[in-house]
Amino acid sequence: MSLLHALRTAVAAVASLLIARLGRLPEAHWAPISTIVVMQSTLGTSLPISVQRFAGTALGALIAALIGARFAGNAIAFGVLVFFIGIFCVSLRIERSAYRYAGITLAIVMLVPRVTDGWILALHRFAEVSIGIAVGLAVSALWPEQGMRSGLDGQKAFDLLVQPAEEARSYPAVRRHQDGPN
């Protein structure tokens, strides 16, 4: 931890909040929360896992919009859908990070009482988290912390965005991150 890291994180968090507010997203606070999570790792470790977070948020929002919103607040339906998402993630060998974000997104859409339609809420949640992830990655790439090695140069970072997760695991920084607790 350094003062520079704290400054980078604060600037990124405020930027994502302002972008979410500019988009008039109703729960703009999810953007800086996601940014803060992303900013706690180097670009080399946060890029592949951010792809998983993005995919998980999309999956959770999709399931919440299609099914979960019809059963808002129903504990049994919620549990069944969390299990269903787990089965889906296991069958496609999707990482725990994606499963975690899918479950969180589902919970927010299904279990927090609101007057907005479920599919609109799911779309907003996806946009808010996606903004946070994108801003965190952009700040990490454009303003690297002195003395922190990301393990990636700009081209490798771009390549990771378009490669499957399996290929991304070949980078040493990603393997080190995945060897730790998920």
C-alpha cells in the first residue's frame, strides 16, 4: 500500500461514480465499489479476473431479468437460481469470480425491494458494475503505480481481452493470483 495507490484508487472511484451519474444510473454507487475492487490488484492480475467479473455480472443480470424478477423476494426461487447459476458455471468451467458476481447481481435484483421492473434493474446493475470494472482497468493501464509490475504490457493486456480465459491463465501473474484463495 502506498499513497500513490490510495490516490489512484480515489481518482478512479470518483471517475466511475461521475460516469455512472452522467449516465443517470439510479444506483451509481455500484460503479465506484466495483472500481475499488479492481484497483486492489495489478493490471496483470485484475484484467483476466475482471473479464470473469464482467461475465458473471452479465449472467446474473440475464438470469435475474428473465426469471428472478418474476419471483422477487422468494427465498426458494432465489436458492434454486443460485444453484442453477452454479451448475451453469461448473458445466462451462467458469471461474468462481464469475459465479460470485452472478450470484451477487441476482441477489440485488431479486431480493432488494424496488418499484422498477426487474429487467430494467438488471440492465442498470450490469451497466453500473461494467463502468466500475472498465474505469478500474483503464486507470490501472494508463496510470500504473510506480514500482508495481503488472506482468503485462499494453499489447498483452489487449490480447487478454480477446482470448479465452483458459489462455489467459498461462500468464504468470494470473497463475499467482489464481493460486490464492478465491
